[in-house]
Amino acid sequence: MSSRPRIRKAVFPVAGLGTRFLPATKAVPKELLPVLDKPLIQYAVEEACEAGIETIILVTRGDKEAIARHFTHAPDLEAFLAERNSHQPLERVRGILPGQVEVLEVTQEQPLGLGHAVLCARKLVGDEPFAVILPDDMIRSQGAGALRQMVDIYQESGCSVIGVEEVPLELTQRYGVAAVEPNHQGRMEIRTIVEKPRPEEAPSNLGVVGRYVLTGKIFELLEGLGAGAGGEIQLTDAIARLMESQTVLAHPFQGERFDCGSRLGLVKATIEYALADEELASDLAAFLRQRAGRLLA
Ligand code: UTP
């Protein structure tokens, strides 16, 4: 058994404006947009719970209480469904959050960037290592979830771990980009990390995706940071500083990522999950075949 502290807390920065989905996100936070019958945030929380997380920390804008409400017990709704013998919907509502998991919330007063959003969770996290999940990066895994894979690497190495995947070189300006070298344990150590580099300046085509396991030291580094790329306080810049005193690993997770912060990504995720759904798969497949036939005609 490792004597390292367990990763018990996960920070969900959900205070962004979601401008790519306006007007849908004018009143409804992006993280409550559904893929089939579950909102994005619920898939992310399920991944966190599978990784052993016990405390969910939502970093929200002041007007985003709807996200926390999704995880709140709803006795009236449950009583209504129970009275009508609506067993399946009742089970789905009851199953939103395992009993031992708590949800806390902190407000990011101004959208000053992802790094700033993570810093807002400092008091609730304390000094211990913790996870960060961006719910709009949805990762569908066959075996262990992406965060579980990363938590296991932290337990084995004691190092911060950043989720990465290869991205097209022409898209590096949308990502943090990391250059890595293999170490003796066969893990990838990050040598350089930069936020949103132009393709000609990118140190590699390994893009950072929305999964992180970080040591508590990241907070003091975030505290001292000024604005970086796009005028925002960037988590990537704090990770670059962390690398000056601690080893930081990259993990090319097993699983397929859908960028649900973009309209196309949300459509692709919806199709993928629907094709894996017993009730929907065959009708949807028939529809897709018919449409594909038309496109190819
Ligand atoms: P995005 O870059 O996707 O921004 O943020 P956004 O506002 O959510 O969406 P668009 O680009 O306007 O459509 C990446 C993640 O960081 C969070 C967002 O909520 C999202 O999970 N974030 C970003 C914050 O919590 N606070 C910020 O100040 C910025």
C-alpha cells in the first residue's frame, strides 16, 4: 500500500461563459447541456467517483446555482415518481450521486481564466494533491476511466499528472502543448509546456486535455501568476513553474475524447453514446446509413 495521500477531491471549473453555445447557454450553463439524458457535468462527476473522489468542488459563476441543484436531493420529485411507479426515472434520479460523495461550491467572481478558477478552490482543497476535471472534455473509456488511470500513476509516482493526446498541428493554438521525454519507469516526463502556441512555435503536437492531478504546491504558484495567453491566468503557466521544482508527468490516457465545448464535439458525443445505447442503437444506425447513402449519392 502506498503511503501517499489519496486523491480525494476534484475541482470542476465551470465558471466559463460558454459563448460558443449561445444562445443556449444564456440561461443554462454549458455543463448542463445533455448528451442523451445526462448533462455533461454528470458524466464528469461519474468519472471522478470511479477514480475514488469523495469531494466535488464546483467553481461556478454567481448565477450558476443550477449546476449544484442538479446534485441536490429532490424529495418532491422522488415522491412524485414513486407514487406513479416510475421506477426507471426514479432510479436515474437517485443514482446521480453516490451517497458518500459531497458537493461543495465556490464562486469565481470574474472569469479571469482557468488558472484563476482553480485558485478559487484553494481553501476547499487545502494542501493535499487533488484532481481537476473540465467537464466539456468528455472521455469515453472501455476500461478504467481517464482520471482513474491518472490517479493510479500519481499513487505510484507521487508526481503531478497531466492528461494529453495528440492533436492536429494546425490546432495547437487551442491547447496547452507539452514536449515530453520517457523516464526510467516508462512514464513521460514533461520538459516544456506552453499555452496556445502557434503551430510553428509548438514544442510538439501533444495537447493538454481537461484532466489533471496536481500537488498542492500549484496554488502558491498560481497565486503569484499574472495574465498569460489571451489575457487570462493560465493553469498551464503554473504547471510550467511547478516543473522547476517537481517532476510533472504527461499521461496519454486510454479512451476517446469528445470536445463538448464545441458544437461539433457535442454532436459527435451524442451519436457515439446513442450508438452504444440498446434502445437507440439500431434505429439511429438505420437513420445514419440512410443519410450517409444520400451524402454519397
Ligand atoms: P473555455 O475555454 O472552454 O471557455 O474554458 P468557456 O467560457 O467555458 O467556453 P467558450 O469558449 O466561451 O465557448 C475551459 C474551462 O475552464 C472554465 C470553463 O468553465 C471550462 O470548463 N473556466 C474558464 C472557468 O471556470 N473560469 C474562467 O475564468 C475561464
